[in-house]
Amino acid sequence: MDHAEAEHQRADPVRAADSAPANATLAVPSTGASVTLQQGAATPGAYCPTCVNPNQAWPTASFVYTIGRIEPRFPSLSVEKEFAQATGRAETAGLTDRQVLHEVLSKPENRYLVSQFCWVMTIERQDTYILVPRNPADLHLLVETVRPIPDSADVDVAIGVRGPIAPPETCNGLIVPIVAFDQIYSFDRESLIKSIPRPEKISEKEFRAAAQELFDRIMQIADNAGATDEHRALNYCAIRYPAIYATLAECHGHNSSLTAIEVHPSRLSSVRKILDVIFSYTNRETDVTEKFFCRVDATEEFPFLVTKLSHYFDR
């Protein structure tokens, strides 16, 4: 599919998962493996000395593929005062507070402040994770989540490893799990929808409405913190597999509504964690339900497509 660059992220949030080989694998630790925090790396030990010992392993670490909003916060009064001094040295006349925040943190000489801030992932307006980069070079990804002109349709995706609960002094009393991220995508919902290939027989207006509805439905599924294998697989489909949006638009054309989204372990699961993501569509006139599904491998940190979207039959 053609990659349409999102406004706030160089990488396209949606990629053509249809082209992924069914037997593709990634050389990363499996779920449940002990993840060792290397000294000098950008881990919670590096940016939050009171969180964990840099040489200590995170036992039974689990992977996270979460969708929400990332917010910068002052962890302490000293950091807030330091930011105020950096602001006083910048040209900020005529800028809003949000534009000032982006302007100051974007300057190379103020990069030290980025590592001092507390970066919180919120999901459905609930504080869910504290984010820290596993690689110092990824600090710029946090800066890109600070939009000069924020919008309610802004979306951030964080992929990484979930670690221990942060102590109260980490983020001004906020006690939530720490996530050491490897990748962040920042974009808005409109950019996501525009990057999805539209079937020729479906009008742009109909396709856009269907795609927005499906994305919002996935975001509103209860307790989707992107920490379980089921939610990671579903979030992967929402961000990286455009076929689910095209299928919904086609079903709307056949007078069917999306009535359920389910994720179950696949019969193919043995050594690897393969999940069936099932979408149910019910005809508004006949009340007959038709199901489609795809298989996603969520064994490691980065899920990937195993089987393309096709008809699903209950067994």
C-alpha cells in the first residue's frame, strides 16, 4: 500500500501487513523472559535512578502494544523551575503554552530536560503507564508526542516492555507500571484513515465513516491497556492491518453492522502464541451474522500477521 506520512511521525502508522510472510519471526525475547537492564542504557534505571537498579533484571516482563495519548508532566518542583529558566532563554513571544513546551523541548541544548520529564501514557483519560526509552537515541520520539496545536483526534502508540510499578517519588506520586519503549508512533486519526487504501467500489465518504467507526470501537473496548496478548493483537490490527477497515465498509454496503469483536487463542497455537481476531457482522434485515478473522502472532514484542482476513466458521 502507499505510505502516507503522518503529520507528527516519519514512519507510516499503517503498513501493508498483507505482504508479510506467514512464517516471519522476530529475534526478540519471548513473553515471560527475564529482561536485563544494561548499565548505561536508556532504561528506568538510567532516567529514574530511584525506580530500579540498572543492573537488576525485570522478572516475568511482559510486552505492551498500547494506544492512547502521551503527556509530559513535571516530576518535581526542581524540574519545573529548570524548565522555567530554559523558557526564559527562548524566543516565545506570541506562542501558546503548548507551543512553548514544544519549542523548548525541541531545542538540542534542552534535550536533558526531556529525560527529566515524566512521560505518562493515558488511555481513555486514565493514567496507565510511565514511559521511558530503552535507547537514549529515542528521546526525540517523546518530543514528537508534544503537538504544538493538540487535537482530540491525536493518537500515540507505544510498543515496549512492561516493568515494575513506579515508586511514588518517580512521577510526583503517580503509581503506575513503567514501560520501557522501543517504538512510538505519533499521528492523528485523520492521517491514519487517509493512509488506508480505499476499495474502488466504495466512496471516500462511506469508507472514511466506516474506518473511523471501527477505530473508535477498538479504542473503546473495555480495559484495553495493550498489555494482554489479546489486546496487543487487536491493537496491532487497528494500526497496521488496513484490510479490517475495507471489510467493514463493504459490509456496511451489504446493510450489515459490526456487532462483535473477539480475540481467541488459535487452534494453531502450540509453541507460539497465535490469536484469532474475529469480527462479526449482522445483517440489519435478516439478522444473519457473518464472521471474518485474521491470525496474529503475539509471541514476541512486535506482533505480526500470520493469516490474512478471511471468512470464519464456528466449530
